[in-house]
Amino acid sequence: MACMKLGSKSNAFQRQGQAWFCTTGLPSDIVVEVEEMSFHLHKFPLLSRSGVMERLIAEVSEGDKKCVICLPKIPGGAKTFELVAKFCYGVKLELTASNVVYLRYASEQLEMTEEYGEGNLGTQTETFLNQVVLRNWKDSLKALQTCDDISCAEEHHVTKRCIESLTTKACTDPNLFGWPMMEHGPMQSPGGSVMWNGISTGAIPKHSSSDWWYEDVSTLSLPLYKRLISTMESHGIRLEILAGSVALYAKKYLPGLNRHQGANESTSRSMPVTLGAPPEEQKVLLEEIDELLPVQKGLVPTKFLFGLLRTAMILKANPSCLANLEKRIGMQLDQATLEDLLMPNFSHSMETLYDFDCVQRILEHFLAMDQITGGSSPCSVDDRQLIGSPSLTPITTVAKLIDGYLVEVAPDVNLKLPKFQALAAAVPEYARPLDDGLYRAIDIYLKSHPWLAESDREQLCRLIDCQKLSLEACTHAAQNERLPLRIIVQVLFFEQLQLRTSIAGCFLVSDNLDGSRQLRSGLAGSTECGWTTAVRENQVLKVGMDNMRMRVSELEKECSSMRHEIEKLSGTKGSSTWGNVSKKLGFKMKSQMCSAQEGSVSNQNNVSAKLDKAKDRHAKHKKNSSSDG
């Protein structure tokens, strides 16, 4: 830390308890009281340097042998006046960044100007402040910290000058001017070294990033820090850099945020740990942090915002702060993880394990923002283009995230059906390329809530689009006793439809491949590499077709055996049942998918057999449920 030496005399002051004495050999003729300390001094050195002391001494009656003067409002208290007294006596002292602001305002209050002596304390402190302190990052920061204790610091704009100095230096690369980086890494150079007095020999500063000043400014009080960030923003420092500084400041003084950080998170430098302030002070700090953060999307990490929201819930921050944090998260919900959404319920009611309502509001904010930014409508989206469309990536990601959240919260027996159904239905249909995740969540919810009425089960299952279930999901759903019979019938129908479409597509690809191979064989100059590629494609397709034919053959055998058994039991029950079901559900079969009459009859019998089995299982399950009740 830079310093400036004043005075030349040796120290002539001695302290005895709560009193200071000047040992010059002459008896003291004045006592100056500052706070609880008494200074036994002489009149002449004081009145020759201070206009205020001159007037106060003159006011004392001439008859008193020793006068007593009280100075209750000296900046810095007794410690500062001790330095003032030493300056008046010409005793050696040092001006530093830690005391220059106190002495500057003490000299102003005591009127220690050039009128009362050349090179007076006011001039000396102002010169040191301008030419030394404000030119150095570390000293400017230290001087700014002392402004907190001085109520009159704004009168001469010392606080503003310190903030302007810090802002200018933060906007500039410190490597260009060799500013000391203090704790932010040692000096490094192949042949350089650092001497005992801090002077480097041939060393160059270690390369620093744009966040080199974060930890330094985090030592400021909240009011000064707010002014510094506001000034930096007005000077054009990028908002993402300011957001990083605010995040570090919050983590330092809000212990709850550190608990929510992942243990395996790597940081560029060690995170400072401080003891937490009282809850009420933390609440005020969190609300101020929320106002300091930039509102633009993506500038603040989503995980950090979730940490702020959890801490705000614990500290019971005001509703506007909570709503603002939820809105911030909603703007970038596509960047969240499932772990982020699983926020414990801190409300007094504790109805559910997780805060379901909060996630519902966050999702509503995201959907509203998606509509404002031109989100796609379901009528303009083709299912085959859904996954590959860049504009739909965020909404698709959020749909997958919400489905995963529903899976996690579904086992909660206290979760009411309307809430679960409302969150599941809030995601637009076009946002889900597949409904497997939604089906899994509903299945777990039905398993954890076996007391639901049949009408409630059917209403909940209507959220599932059977055409968007994978083959694995269809197979599971067809054997799921928890699903209503109507849903099982739809699943069986679309499973057969999907199988026919797959078979027709394989034959179409095979024909196209044969035609393209014949075309390539007719072209002159075909290379060996092209022929090898064609052979490899043919082999892969052949294996796939063989597997498909084997599967179709197995299904036909199974359907044939089931058809014989059904005919023995009830005559032509299979065909009549399928006819009634198809009329009831209003299913329409596309003509191009019906390649052969025999295959169609076989598949219909297969569905009929599965439907009968589903009915038997459903009736058995219903009977068991009623007997348990």
C-alpha cells in the first residue's frame, strides 16, 4: 500500500489510559476531548494550523488557566485526531489509503487550509489522494471502503471519485499498465523473480480474464457495491461481466446459495466463504441482488437463479421478488435440469413434497415468452420435422423436462389429480415428438393413486396421444391393467397401424434400392468403393427385411391359433367384435396401407384376440378392486 510521510520530529506523544500527553517539557494548557479520549496539548500549535481551534480557544474566558474543548464529530474519532495533533506538532506520520479520507474530512472540518500555514493538512491529503490513491486500484478500493464511515464523504465527491477510478480500471486490461493483481495469481516469467519489497525483476503480470476484479469489489458494503455496479453499467461494461460479479457477491454473503451448488462444480478460483448475516439482513441483500441482476435472457446461469429462488423462499422474501425470480427462470427454462425443478415445498401447508405450484408458474412464464417470440403453432408443424427444427428446440426440451418432472412427483400420494393433470396439459401437443415420457408419468400416478375413479382415470389418460407412442410403449400399454379399456383399444389399433406402416415402408425402400442399384450398374466408370457401399447397404437392408418377415410370420401363426380358439368358443365373435369396436371408436383405415386382403384379416383377428384378453384382464382387475374395497 502506497504511503506519504509527513513531519520530521520524533514522536512526543504518550498514552496513559484514556488520555494522551505531549511530552515537550511544557505544561499542557488545553484539553481536547474526542469521544472517550482526552488530549492534553498546547494552544499555539493547534490554533496556528486550524481556524476552528483558533475560534474555540478565543471563546474560552481569559481568566481560566486551562481550557477544555469538546470535538464530538471528528471523522474517524480519536484515532484520526491523534494524527491531526501530530501533524500540528510536526511529528512524523504516514498518509495511507486507509487514513487519507478520514484526514481529508477532518482537515476540512477543522479548517486546516493554506490560510493557516503553507502545506497544511488539507492540501497534503488532497494531493496524496489525487496523485497516488486514485491512480492505484488497490488504494482506490481501500479508500472507498473508508467512505462508509464518513457521512460527509459526498460533499467533496470523494466517494464518486473513487468509484470512477475503479470503473475506469475495470474497463481496462490491467496487463497493459502493470497494475498489481494482489491475490489473483503470482507474477510469472522464465527469468523473473519477486524481491522482498514486492518489486519484480523481469517478471510480467499473469494473464488475467475480464473477471479479475470480482473478489476485490465483493469486499464493499452493499450500498457502495450497488453504486459501483450502476456506474460500471453506465460506462458500457458488458452485462454478462456485471452479472458474474453480482453472482459472486451473492454467493459470498448468502450461505444458502453455496449449499445448493453442486459438489463437483469446478471454479477458476476458490470461493470465499463468509459467516452468514442475520436472516433479515440476508433477505434485504437477496432482494437487492435481484434488482441488480440484468433482465436479459441467458446472462445469469439458470442454476444460480434456482438457488436464489430457493433461498428467497426460505427467507420469506417479498412476493414481488419471488415473482421476478420465477419470471427470470421462465425466460430460460430450456436451460434448466430436472434437479433444478425439484424444489422442496417450504409453505406452511406442506401438501406436497415438492413445490408443484411454483413449477406451474415458471412453465406459464416460459410458454408466454415462447408465444411472444414467435413460437410455432401446432397446426403449422409436421411431426417428421419437429425434432430437427431449430426454432422448436427450446419448447421440445422443456416438454421433455416437464415429463421428467411429472415422473418424479407422480408417486406423491398428496398430489391432487387436477394439479397433475393441469401441468401435464399445459405443455402444447406439438412440443412432444413422443408421448412415452407422459405415458410413464401417468402410469406411475395411477399406480400411486389406486383409489381414483374410472372416469378420472379415463380423463387423465386422454392426455396421451396413442399415435405418438413408441412400439415399446404400445406393448407395455396393451398389457397395462391400470389403463381404461378404451385407451387399451386405441393402443392396440395404432400398434397394428404402426406395424403395417413399417412393413410398407420397408418394401418401398427395398424397391427403391433395387432400382437405384440397377441404375448404378448401368453407369460407366463405377468405382469399387461405390460397389462396396451398395453391397453393404443391401446386406443391412436384407437383414432388416428378414427380421421383419420372421416377425410377421410369427404374428400370423399366433393370430391363426387365436382365431381357431375363438371360433370354437363363440363362432364368428372376432369379426363382429372388431366391427363394433371400429364403428364405436370411428377409426379410419387408409387404403394404401392395406396391401393384401389376407394380411388384413390376419391383423384384424390379432387385434380382436388382444382386445378380448384386455377385456378379461380389465374385468378381473375391476373385480379385485371392488373386493379389496
